[in-house]
Amino acid sequence: MAGEEQQVYAIIAFVLVMTLAYLDIRISATVILALEGVSMLLVVTACGIVLAKGGFHGHAFSSASFRPGGVSLCARPRDRLVVLDLLRV
């Protein structure tokens, strides 16, 4: 039952899109722009709701991901000594 209903909606949407494309490009462009605006508004609203509730699994905006937290900037300790020797010169 649900599959047949979806097919009817798909056919109606196809006929509507083809009619808009056939009539005038300005109408098609305006409809597409309006639909994109609505979709962007929904995405921004969803992001706002998630952040207002504390973020995804409690991870809200913070600078924690940009702080190294005790990690050296050098890959190996030997490289760190070379860098320190170059700084002394």
C-alpha cells in the first residue's frame, strides 16, 4: 500500500517539475531557490537546536580540539633536540 502511494507522489512531482521546466526558466529558478532556502533554514534550525541542548553527546562549542594537551609539536624526541639546538644558534 505504501509503495503505491509513493509512486503516485513521485509521478505527481515529476509532472509538476516537467511543467515548471517547460513553462519558464524564471519560474523554475524561483521555485528551486525557494526550496533551497527552506532546506538551508531547516538545517540551520536543526544545528541550533543541537547546540542549544549541549551539542552532540554533550560536545558543544569549545576550543578543546585546538589545544594539544601536552602533546609535543615534534614527531620524535630526537627531532625536538635538533629543533632546540637550531634555536640556540
